[in-house]
Amino acid sequence: MEIITLLKANIRRRKGTFISIVILMFIISMALTLIFSIRKSCDDSLNDAYSCAKSADVTVMLKDALLTDEMRQKLDNEAIIDHYTVTPTAVISYGIDSPKVSNKNSCFFTPLTEGIKLVNEECNGYAEKIPPLSKGEIYLSYGSKSKFKCNIGDKVTAHTISGDYDLTVKGFVVEPMFGAMVIGWKWQFISQEDFDMIMAANAAENSDDHCGTGYIVQIYKPDDCTLSDGKFRRQVNLDTDIISNAWGSMTKDTSTHYTNIYSDIIMGILLVFILILATVVLIVMGHSISTGIEMDHTNLGILKSQGFGNSKIRISILLQYLIAEVIGGVLGIFCGLPLIGIITSVFDTISGCITETHPALCKTLLYLLAIIEISVVFIIITTHKVCKISPIRAISGGRNEIYFDSRIKLPISAKLLSPTLAVRQFTSAKRRYAASVIIAAILVSFMLMSNALSAAINSRKAGETMGIEVKDVIINFNEMTQKDQIDDIMETVKEYDPIHRRYVSLGTYISLNGEEIYCRMDFYPEDIITTKGRAPKYDNEIVITEMVADEFDLKLGDIVKIAKFDNHKEFVICGIYQSMADTGMSTSITEEAGESLGLHKRTDYCSIMLEDETKAEEIKTALENKYGDTLKVTLGKSDDENKLIESAIEIMRLIIYSFSMFFALVVVSMVSSKAFTQEKTDIGIFKSQGFTTGKLRLQFAVRFLIVSILGALLGTLMCSLFMNKLLTFLLKGIGVTNFYTPLTPASILIPAAAICVCFFLFALLVSRKIKKVGIRQLITE
Amino acid sequence: MKKSILTAKSLSKSFAHNGEQVHILSGVDLDIYEGDFTVIMGASGSGKSTMLYALSGMDKATAGSVMYDDQNIVLMGEKELAKLRYSDFGFIFQQMHLVSNLSLYENVVVSGYLNKKNSPAEVRERADKLFKRIGIDHIKTHLPSQVSGGEQQRCAIARAVINQPKLLFADEPTGALNRKNTTEVLDLLTDLNKNGQSILMVTHDIRAAVRASRLLYLSDGNIIGELNLSPYGQTEEKSREAQVNAWLNSLEW
């Protein structure tokens, strides 16, 4: 009972601290609820879609001629395959054009298959039934809605080897294997009538160079198979050669990785940020407890003299913070729940899946419990100070001096009286402000990190270093084009501006030591920038990314077995390079090497990075004038996928900035309130000497400005030491193995200045209380 | 004819306590004269310190006026009061109240720097002289926590007079000091008064009271007695003490 009485009194007397801890825990709990629930919702919804559509563990796209009886027999005999299905498909080799977007990625058309779900008109759930398609109608996968910028009723044109077909969008369906926006290939659905017509027309046009008919082979593992999807695919390929012969394949794991790639990265960064903010809360609590004990020295001495033991006093302090944490935690969960659906809907068009809300309460509670447990240990350690209080010494005023002599003693200047006094207040109570400096440093470093990320997306140099293709001019050819024609285009471009880099290649999937891997047959391999070794020159040389090297334990000089269709050849790894193609799992060879693997030296797409990006518009006009209808030129800056990623990064930056500002507000309020209480007498003394409230408030706020400047410096240092490693770790998922920091003075100064201004203004705001301090409290009656 | 430098008329101060008005000062009328060493005495809780704070503008009176230099202190705003504190009034507290993270010297010069009429060099020169005069020159770089109570109070006096105030207020300046330190502080104040410094001091210590040239007695929020003495040093201390004691006894102290 006595503990409860003490606890109630403590909470009443320290309402500000109590509320601050509730708010900080509220933010952390809400953020954790959102992060885990969004991840769970995305995963669960995708898994539901997989099971509904009966998606296979490995889906292979294969030229129809290559699914021979022999291949079928191999598949039938393969012990690790449970079963497989074969679905004929019409290949839309040259992509689909919508009224707004021209897309060159291949598509695969089939009639509607079992288990495919139709997205309702509001795009927030599924329709109960999926109406059959009539002639001329198409169901597009949901990821195509944003990729093609089209809506129900729009006309789209499918470009096949047998000609163009106009189709009307009847609706959007969830096809989970290839549905994500980041996946190039798409599986779309048309009526049986249209399908038969296109298949027949394509079959008539099939040749060695072109193939418009194929099969989608869906291979399933037995339920008791312990192999990962990747290993399962490798084993199947080693035994049957089906992947080596295929246009490409997709495992369920890879599809999940691509589908959730952006939500995973953004949530990963936010999770690290939130967990570090939890550390900030611990620092704030430690500071609050420590100064609280210092200020309550006499009262605690009185309590001890009345028979309160150390443990009772410590329990009352512990409970005070514990209750605040629990209240904040519970409130955070309740307020986070309604937001899950709103935020997941943002990722729906990227993932191509309708995400149903599945709160991850257990995981959130586990994390919150872990945070609370750590804080309990922390509080127990911090309250150890209570044991050192002697009742007699405390009551007789034997309190330790709050201030300490400091070696950093700047003289008090007459001209800069308030600032120099502020410096003195800071240097003589360094320990009190150390926690605030660390907090400011953490906030600044995260703001810097989000700036770096944003700058990396927008910086040409950074993008190039990290393997992002910086495209100023994008050219789509109406027909497959030979290299000599492309050379001619490059010469035309050079008349206007020197070319910095050419991205001209034919992308395909090859088998590397039995593993399916993305490979580019580069028309200008000399433009490849390697981090180790050199670019490929000869027809038996290959460059691989660091991720491929790590994944398959390969190094420079190693010999690898490459297979494509029926061609098998040994290649030597001549270089390691950085590329984000196929999320970093990418390789590159010369066109001669590609030819030796049966690939044709033609492409329908190329892009150029100019020395001067401002010339892009002029070059676009020149190319269109010279080459007319044979090609379509677009400018890189209008690339929708880039815009989407930029917006996602900007949203994350906004969240980090707002959280940082809010934390700065709460932290400054808490720390300055304590400082204010401790210095009430000093404020009274200064007032009695003729200092005005304005001067004292300025003096008070300048101290926090010093704190924030030191924090900003420390934060910048922390950032320069750890940011690249942390971001490389977090961004590995999209193929960045070497994060390049394009930090400029402006990108450092902006967050540093933002935190300094916040600390200064918030301290100035809190210091309003100074007005209320009267000299009366110095009176001893 | 003495010249009044501070005039209080119907000065009242009351507090609300548990919903009831408690009157500490009940319409005090008072003049403080230039060059005087005025001492206010009274029993504990009689409102001595409250009156001192109300007269010095450190605390707001509930009613009445305090005229200084034709201006009513009670009606002054924060900036005017601040100016008054660093230019015309000096204040000594019972508990010294030095800023604990400033050295003794810095405690004094900071108050001097506030008055822009003084150049920084002037302030430092005056502070140096004061430190020598009050005998704490050798410890001027020490922090308040590193010196004795008497030394702290001497520093507080130096701080109060650094701006050469017209009137020096002292609230039981010897209340927290031992006998030796008390004598030293009182000698210092007496010395200042002899050099023309007007002082208004609150005390309940007879040894401090005998230093006064004018004694006032406060009871139940009103001045009920006044005793004028010859300047300190002109008469023997014992007879002076007897005179003050007799006066206090007559007031049932």
C-alpha cells in the first residue's frame, strides 16, 4: 500500500515525465505494430494468393518445341518432383501498349486458369465471382494497373510475332507469381477464342529467330521435400536440363522476394530506426531517473528515515516508468491497428496483390516485452543510486553539488554575456547534457542516412556506382535491331552530346553451374565498370556481381559451366561488377559469347547516359526526326518505376524526419524541464541581479543549441563510420553491395540545421516557465 | 533634513491560503532616507522579509505604492524592474545565493556587465578593488562550494555593490553565519554605510541591529516602533546594545 501511495505521488508530481514516456512508447509501439503487421499482411496475402492460384514451387516458361517427349519423360521420372502441370501459352514477344505506356517486356497469354481472383472495382478486395471473358477482352494482372497506367475499359495492344491485337481491359486479377510491378514478365488472361486465334497465328510465324508459342510448366515439390525452392530448381535442372532450355523460370521464393522487395527494404530501415529510437527512450529514462534522484535527494532521505528500504523506493520508481511504458505500448497497438490497411494499400499496386489486414500482435508484443524487459534491467541499474543516499546526510542538506568544476572554462564575456553564460551552464553540467547530445546524434545520423538514400536515388554518380542504370534517353525499337544500326544511332547522339555510358543488351536467363541466373549479352561490354578484374573481351569471359559471387562462392579467375538451350560452355570469371539488374543476381557477357550460346545479336531496347542530361530533350527530337517510326524515344526522368521508388524513399524520409522532430520535441521538453527544475534557484538569482526573462530564456535555449551542435557533429561522424555498412546491409535485397554515399555539404547541413533549430526552438518554448519563476523563492522567512 | 529615497504608502501584501486571505503587510507607510543604515526588526513571521522584498521590487505588493525616483515600483514592468536591479538597487540574501557554477569573481562581474553604463574594464577594475577591500581576493577564482559561508556572503555583498547602488537591501545577511563571519560581514556593511551607502537591512540579531542608525519594529504587518541612533562607532557598543534592548523590551519583543 505504501508503495502505491508513493507511486501515485510520484506520478502526480512528475506528470510531464510520465506523459513523455507514454508518448515515446506510444510512437514505438505504433510503429512496431505497423511494421510487423504490414510485413505479415503482405506475406499472408501473397501466400493466400499462391495457394488459391495453386502456384507452383517453380514456374518455367519454355519454347513449345523444347518440351519434347524426352523432356516430359525426364520430368516424369524425376524423383524430387511431386507433380507438374503444362499450360500452353501465347507469347507476346514485343510487349503490350496501353493508351499511356509502351511496355516492351514479354507477356504470356493463357485462358483464365483455376484459382485466379478478380480485384473488385474499388480495388480494396476481391469480387465474389470472376465473369468469363468474351472475345476481345483481357484480364490484366493487378501489378499492370500501375505499370501500364490503365483502367477498366481501356484498350491495350498486344504486339506478337504474328501482329498486333487490340483488347479491352475487363478487370484486374491477382496472378501472384509474376504479378509484382518489379517483375518484367507478366501472365495475362484472355478468352479461349482469342487464345486459339493468337496461338494459331503465332505458330504460323514461328521460326528459329522468333517463337510465339510456348508452355508454362509448373513444377511442384512433394510436401515432405526439405529443399529450398532455389535448390529444388537447381536439382531439377541438373537432372532434366529444363531450366537451361527455358526462356526463364521463377521460384515461389524469388517471386516472394521480388513482390515484397520495396516494402521489406522500407520496413527494414524503419525497423532499425524504431529500435534505435527505443534505445533513445532508454537514454531519456536513464537521464530522467538519475536527475530525479539527484533532485529528490532530501525527500528520499526523509523516506529512508521513516523506514522505507532501498528496494521499496526503487520499486516505486520502477513501477512509475513501467506503467508509463505499458500505457504507451497498449495505446500504440490500438492506434496502429486501423492504420495497417491504409498503409498496406500503398504497396498493393507495387506487389500486385490485394493485401488483407493481418495484425502481427504476437510479434509486436514480443518486441515490446523485450524493450520493456531491457528497460526494467536498465531502471534497476540506474536506481542503484538510491542505495547510496544516507538519511541523515540527505536531511541535513548534505546533497552533492549538482555542478562540478570543469576544465573547459571559457571566460564570461561582457559583450556576449548570455551566450557565454549558456556555455558555462553547459560545461559545468556536461553529464546532464551527455544523454541529449547522444540523442541528437542518433536523430541526425538517421536523418543523414535518409538524405543519403534519397541522394543516392537522385544522384547520377551514386546511381552509376551502385549499379543503377542511369538512363537519360530510352529507345524502344519497333523491331529487333542489329548492332550496326545501333552504332549509327550512337553516332547521331554523339553529334549533340558525348555519351557517358551505353546500356544496350539482350537480357536472358542462363544456367550457371546449374543455377538459373540473369545474363546480359552486352553490345558495348567496354562500358561495364568493374570493381575487380576487367570487363569481358572474349567469347569465354563473364563478369558477375558480388552477390552472385557470394551466393555461389565464386571468385575472379574461377571457371564456370554456362548453358543456354542446348549449348554448354565453360567461361572464366574475368571481373566483378555492380548491377542492380534482377536485384543484383546478374551476369554479363560479350555479344560473341552470347552468340556462342545461341543468342541472337539483336535487341529491341537500349538506353543512354549522357554527359549532359539537359541535352536529352534535344537528342530525343533529333532521333525521332531521323529515324521516324522505327523507334520510340522516351526520357529517363519520366521513368515511372524510378518515380515510384523515389516517392517511396521520400515517404520514408518524411517519416524519419517527422519522427526525429517529434522525438527532439519530447526529449528537449523532458531534459529541459529537469534542467529548469534544477536551476530554479539560479534563475531566481539571475533575475534578482537584473536579468530579464527574455535574456534568461535565450541563455537556456543556447545551451540546447550547443547540445544539438555537438550532437550533429557526433551524428555526422557516426554516419560516416556506419551508414554505408548499414545501408549496404539493408539494400542488399535490391542488389546494392557497395552503397555509395553521395553526401554533400548541403545534405549534411540540412538535417544538422533542422535538429539544431528544433532543439533551440523547443527549449525556447519550454523556457516560457522562466517567466513564472519569482525571486520570492529565494526568500528565507 | 534627511532626503527620502524610497517612500512606501499603504503597502499591503496578502496571500490566499486554503481559500482564506492572510495579510502579511497591512498598509505600511514608510520612508527610507539617503545615507541611513535602516534596520527592520520583528518577531519571526512578522513579515520583515516580505516587506523588504516588496520595497525592493523583488516581489509585487498586493496594494499600495513604493515610490523611487518619482516612479512607483509596484507598477513597474519586468524590464524596468530588471534595470532598477542592475543599476540602482543591490540585494543581499540570507542564503547568499551565488550562482554555483560561476567563480566568486564571475558572480560579481556578471552583475556588473549587466549595467551597460559600465565598461567591462571598469567593472573588472571595480571588482578587483572590492575583492581586495573585502579580503577575498586570494580565492576569487574559487567556486562558491569551495569557500566558507562568510566568504560567500562577502562575495554576495561585493556583487550587490558592484553597480554602486543607491540603496542596498539585505535580508538577514548574517542569518546563516557563525559569530566570526557575522562580525566580518557587519563590519563590511558598516564600512560601506560610513562611505555613504544607504542600507535597508532585515534582522532579528541584536548584534546586527546595533549597527543601524535607524531601527524600525514590525509587528502583525505594521510598523509599531522606531528608534534613531547615533552613527555606529560614536558611542560604546555596550551602551548601544542596552539602548536597543530596552527599546525592544518596550515593544514586547
